[in-house]
Amino acid sequence: MNAVTASIVTIGDELLIGQTIDTNSAWIAQRMNELGISINRRVAVGDTIAAITQALDEEMKNCDILFLTGGLGPTADDITKPLLCDYFGGTLIVNQDVVTHLHDLFAARKRFITARNLKQAEVPDVCEVLFNKAGTAPGMWFEKNGKVVIALPGVPSEMKHIMSVVALPKIAAQYTTEKLIHKHIFTAGEGESMIADKLEEIESRLPEYIKLAYLPDAGFVRLRLTGKSKQPELLETEITYFQREIVHILGSIVVATDSLPLEFLLIQALEGTGKTISTAESCTGGGIGSAITNVPGSSTFYMGGVVAYSNEVKEHVLGVQKNTIVEYGAVSEQTVTEMAIGIQSQLKTNYAVAVSGVLGPNGGTERVKVGTVWMAFANETNVVTKEFKFHYDRERNKDMAIKNALLNLLRLVQGKLG
């Protein structure tokens, strides 16, 4: 049996002008990957009949499953449903189950239902309705010439609900696929070209059904081994062997053998230790704490933080000595050291990180150039400081500062920061 493939077409002018970021495609691609279904293409088109029709014609030639998201609402610019009805030669009919759901939904929200709202219950008679308990627009499943077209709402929560509850089980039941397995190695400290040089020999030994990908980002490189086979047990053994070989070759630059973001790895490293962390941030503006608190269960380990953007807050809240700032500056090894000790003492945590820097585009001096960031990492017995020189715009400098703070805090917890 040939490999099953899919394409994704996202619909909406808001996607093309950058007003809305497309997260639906990434989520659908991840779910297809879990089923062993490869994504051929991801395409964004505007709210026009010509653009959507052209995308349908082109993508249906080259995939087994075509996902459409967007354009299923009740307003004039939502043209996907009538277009699909015409495309597949159907007639719009009223689905009474959807009518009942709409009345119940609006009653529960204590809102008046309009004729426009009830038009959501109109669906092509040539589709299978994918019921949407999370919202008003039902999904639709079409089949033609052995191909499947799945139309979904553009609202991410509704799309995910329909996919998870209805579409994914139906896809899994209808298609037999090869097992797709990924293994990851997360590295820091060397660029992808240097890593590639070290792995040249092992890459030459990879069988054709196992691929190695390099995914660089903000000073880190994630490596991904991907294999596909109808014998998943054998594939698991083989791909794990190559993962271990790569870890052995790369040595100390390996941070983790996982695809999780740094903040998840940090909380994972803290589990079972009984240890806690705190943050004192200046230039990152609470970004480190925000990343940590995005992780479910982080409240067990993260006690809190202070955004000390001004020198007054550094002094009066964190206890940094005024003479330290006068003599060495707010962006200095001495200041971040006192910030880390101050937050660790106030919140009584085992670990602490403090950050102060100049992210740009202005604010630099002859002594402290734009892009300079000092960080301090404290445990119960020691404080380790690091200076970074970032050379990008403000947004990327901030992102790199946050990620490097999380990375070194993780290394501190792992006992690898010296």
C-alpha cells in the first residue's frame, strides 16, 4: 500500500495580510504525523471563489486527504460551505440535529438566536456532518474518487474539538498507515555546521528509511531522527540505537533527548526534587516567569518573581546596593549577582535567576553596548554569572535572553552549570 498523504488549505484574507497567525495547520500536521500520514503541502488562500476552487483542484491531485479550515461562519465573507456544495454537486439542506444544538447553545448562553445563526445548520446533502459541540459551525466530510476532503471551522478551539472527537478516529479507522517514529536530541553551544561535521560518519550509516534533520533556533540546535516502517518494534530499536550514538558523539553539548520546550524540560528536571525556583528580571520584562508558568504544574516549583525594570525596584525590592549600581551599572555582573541573591532570599527558593541587559535599539553606552545581557544563576551555595552579547533586533535579543536564561537554569538544576 502506498503511503497516505494529506494537504492543508487555510482560508481567509486575514491570514494573507498577517492579521491572524495560522496555528491550525501546525496542529493538524502534528496529529497527522502521529497517524503516520505525511503532509504534502500547506497553502493559504483568500476569501474568493476562484482562489479556493483552484486550491481544491490542485491539492486533490496530489493527496489522499485534504483539510480545509476557515470560511464556515454565517457572514457574507464565509463562502466555503456553499462553494463546497457546488463543487461536489450537492444541495444545501437543514440538519435538524445541528438546529437543536444551536438552540440549546444559545439558550445556555442566554442569547437570542437569529436567522443568520440558524443558517449554520444548512449543510450540503453530499457530505457527512462532523458535529461541533464546541461551537456553531459543523465540520463536513466529503469523498470523491477515493479522495477525502474535510472542511473545518477556522476557530482553533472548534477545529480541534471536531478533529479530536470525530475526524481523527474516522481517519484512523479508514486508513492503514506505516508507523512514524521520531527521536530528538536537543543541543546548545555549537552551530549546526559544526555538529554536522561531527555526525558525518554516522549519517552515512543511516538506512534510507531513517532521516536526520537539523533544526537551529536562537543559539540552539534540535536534531530529529525520523523513521517510518510497518514494523514499529524493530524501527524503535534501530532509531533508538542511532539516537544514543549521536548523544555519545556530541557529549556535553546535549541538553536533553526530548522535543519539549526549555521551560517544560526545566519543570521536568525539578519533578521529584522538592526544589523551587524564583526569577528577578529586568530587560526580559517577566518573559522568563511567563514561559515557566505556561507549563501545567509549574506552581509546585515556581514561587514567583520580580520585574525590576527600574533601578529603584532593584534597590528597594531586591536589595541591590545603590553603590553597586553607581559603580558598576545596572547591567553588570555585580548587579545581577545581588538581584539573584535578593530574590532567592526573599522567596526562600533553592534556585534563582536574575537578568539585566540592553536589548536595543537604543540605550547602549561605550561601556555597555546594545545587546549586552548579564545573568546570574544561584543555588544554595554558589552564584554563577554569564555575559551574553546578542546582535539582533530587540525582539530577537529578548527571545534569546529568555531562552538562554531557561537553558542555564535547567543546567543549574541538573548540576551541570559551572
